Amino acid sequence: MLNHITVMGRLTRDPELRRTQSGTPVASFSIACDRDYKDKATGERPTDFLDIVAWRTTGEFVSKYFSQGRMAVVSGRLQMRDWTDKEGNKRRSAEIVADSVYFGDSKAKEGQEPPASTGGPVEAAGGDPFGGLPGGFAPNFGEPADDGTLPF
């Protein structure tokens, strides 16, 4: 069976990092995801607010490098959780358990340094997308030059 979800949205608040009794880190946050269509009455896109839970190193990464307003791409699984409220009523909520979280925007907030290796599309400090590699190195994304050695 397959339970996989990938969503992209902006954090609605700073991630909250806690630790279980055994010391395992867990971060919780929520993102706002716009829908693909506009509402006919208002002309605006409806927004869904999704709760995210990130465990261990993923949770630590999120709490260190993400903050409110930052665009995030979250990939993981959807999980339903049953719980009882203060009045004794049974409740059910859906949350995404994140396997990976990537940057969805290209700029770090002012005064925030991006990590050395992010796993996501983030520019290095100073706006150089190649991290100031020596010799002005930039990967060649074009067609390779024909040197006559290819068999086709």
C-alpha cells in the first residue's frame, strides 16, 4: 500500500522543537498551502493549513533553518491521530509525518546563514548559486560538445 504526500507552502509559525522522554528530537509546525483554483465569489485561492511533524535530524534541521514565512517542500506520509479533548470528546486530526523537508524559496532571511549542504534549492551566501567555487566554476547544463568520439 502507498501512503506518500508531498506539499509546498509557507510556515505559519516558527517550528517548535521538543524532545521525548528518551531525548529524541521532534519538531512541529504548520504550513499554508494555496489550492490550484480561485474561488468564484472572492477571486482568491482557498488556503489549507497543514500540521507537520518532523522527527530526529529532520526535526533539528527544520528548527534550525526554517522560520515563519519561509517556503518549505515537505515529503512524507499522512497520519490520522485520535485523541480526547478536555471535555472528554473523542477527536481525530490529520498530520503529515515528514521524511524530508526542503527549502522552497531561494533566499535566506536577512542575517540568517544558509547551511553548507541543504538538500534543497538554496543560494549560497552572497547570492552566488555555486557557493563561490574556485575558478568561477559553474556546471555546464547545455549539450555536450561533439568531439567525434560518441558512437551515435
